[in-house]
Amino acid sequence: MAAFSASSLFLLFLLFGFSAAKELLVGGKIDAWKIPSSESDSLNQWAEKSRFRVGDHLVWKYESGKDSVLEVTREGYANCNTSNPIKEYSDGNTKVKLERPGAFYFISGAKGHCEKGQKVIVVVMSPRHTFTAVSPAPSPAEMEGPAVAPTSSATMLKLGLFSAVGVLAMSLGFLM
Ligand SMILES: *[C@@H]1O[C@H](CO)[C@@H](O)[C@H](O)[C@H]1NC(C)=O
């Protein structure tokens, strides 16, 4: 029972502690939505180091009118094709909710920017993926339960026998 409630608490902690939706500033800093200065500065390096979950929001900060954010298909991303985006944002303070697991492709709508690396792929983990990663943790605690129980009752039995023998010896001692 103790092992069960401990693992339940652990599971609750994981579910609530990690599922709180977050706002993630794309690139990790205010002025990150621009042509990257070098490969090490690339937005995808930031994306690979970040974890995205369903319900999180991506936030872009940029100068409205000078740049924009286009959500495009995989092909649109690969070809830097700005002509037919899935969605287009140009308000300078763009917030996009990640409503499903899987890949999202974003490119800059400013002419020539995508070709110079101003683009990012965001991969949102599926809830099941998160759960699979979590489930091995509670199982050792649950396995301990039945393994511990016989040991402790055996110990109790031994202790009982020892004290019975002790009491007997003491009584015998008193008698002799
Ligand atoms: C860009 O996308 C449009 C619409 O999807 C398509 O018609 C056009 O051929 C594409 N251009 C390039 C260069 O891939």
C-alpha cells in the first residue's frame, strides 16, 4: 500500500508538475527572429534543445511591417516558399498555440530571410510519448511491494520464534 501511494504521488507530480502549458520565446531571446549570424546561432539549435508540449505557445517578437512569421508545410519549409502559407502573422508579437503533436514549420515572410536560415522546425511531443517515458519509473516501487511483504513476515515469524525461545529459556532459568 505504501509503495502504491508513493508511486501514485510521483505520477501525479509528473502529470501536474510537467503538464503546465508554457510560453516559449522562439530562439530563447527577444531579438532572435532574424537571419542567424552563424550556424551555431541557428534557430533549430534552440528548437532541438527545447521541449514542446501540446498546449504550449510559441511567441515571436519582431518589428511589425519589417518581418513576419509564416506557418508552412514541410515542402514550403524546404523550398522557402512564402507564396501559400498555412497561416501568416505580421503583428510583431505573434503567439501560436501548439494544438497537436508533431512537426510545425515556420519561416520568415521577409524576402530572402528564409534562404539565409531564418526558419525553424518545432516538434511537439505526443502525450503518449511522455507517458511511455514516465511509466518505467513507478514500476520498480510497485515490484518492491510483494517482494518486501514475505520477507518482513518471515522476519516477524523469526522474531516471534526467537522471543518464544527466549521466554522459554528465561522461564527455564527461573525454574532451575
Ligand atoms: C510555392 O507554392 C505554390 C503554392 O503551393 C506553388 O504553386 C509554387 O510552385 C511553389 N513554388 C516553388 C518555387 O516551389
